[in-house]
Amino acid sequence: MDRRTLVVWCAIAFGAPAALAAADVGNIAGGSSSTAPAQNVRSVDRDGRIAELLREGMAMSATLRGLVAALEASDAIVHVSFAHSPALNGYLTHQLTAAGSHHYLRVVLRARLSNRESIPVLAHELQHALEVARSPEVRDSEAMRELFRRIGTPALNSALVHETQEALRVQRQVRAELRA
Ligand SMILES: [Zn+2]
């Protein structure tokens, strides 16, 4: 893999543009229905699996509900998609687009994990999205890299991949909530 495509934390990016056209995405519950659990966390898939994942996760995990609520109160729009063969179970790409009053972020989850395995990973990545959303000075990919260099520690033996203790803690906590 081209090393320039490696991203800064917990993530390996591949190619897709960060700014996804509104037409390419659906709200997680499939539209603007008042029953939508989230407006700022959006699915990119069309088969509804991410919406199902989020509903199932939010029903079982107070931690995931808290993360989604915090993102709902933020200016971050998080697009979530599945990929079939990423090297990691999940990642937040380093591609950040600030457009108008919103920050657009992209989370990718490994498609072959079960829902039970994916929900803690989704929570982990939403924690990273929140770390960005809570840093108003971060308006582009370079500033985002700088943020994770500051708040994270290098992971996977790569200076370009960073991890945060809080994301690891959130993931453990959600896993425990799913077992309860
Ligand atoms: Zn991480």
C-alpha cells in the first residue's frame, strides 16, 4: 500500500473523497423520519445494515447512546460505511472536510464482523469522531493529524497511525454492556 494513503490513527484510508454528496447517503433510519435515532450519524450503505447496527447498539449500550447524543449536539456529520477487506476492524479516515458550519467525517467498518463485534468498534470510531468534533480548531486533514499526534499514541508500529486511550476504554465498555 502506498504509505501516503495511511492515515493518522487507528486507520488505513483508501481513496474515497471525504465530502460525500448528500445524494449518496441516507440518514441512519432511512430518511428524515422522526423516529430516526441519529441525524448526524449517517449510513452510506443502502441495505440498511448500518442503521440496524446503530439501532441494536443504541438499544443495548448506554455508552453508544451517549456518544450519538454528543455527536447530535455537535457540528460533525459522520458517514459510516462497510468495507470488505480493510486491514483493521474499523477506522476513521483522516479525510476531513469542513463545509459551512459542519465537519464531515468518515468511519469505515469491516463488513465481515458480526453485529455484536461491530458495535464496540463503531463506538470506538464514534469516540474518535467526537474527539475531532470537540476540537473546533481542527478544520482540515492536517490539523486533524496534529490533533491525534497530540492526544494519541502511535499504534501498529506506524508513525502515521495513532490511538487514544479513551477510544479503547469506550470499546471495552460497550463490549461489556453487550454482554450484560
Ligand atoms: Zn482508535
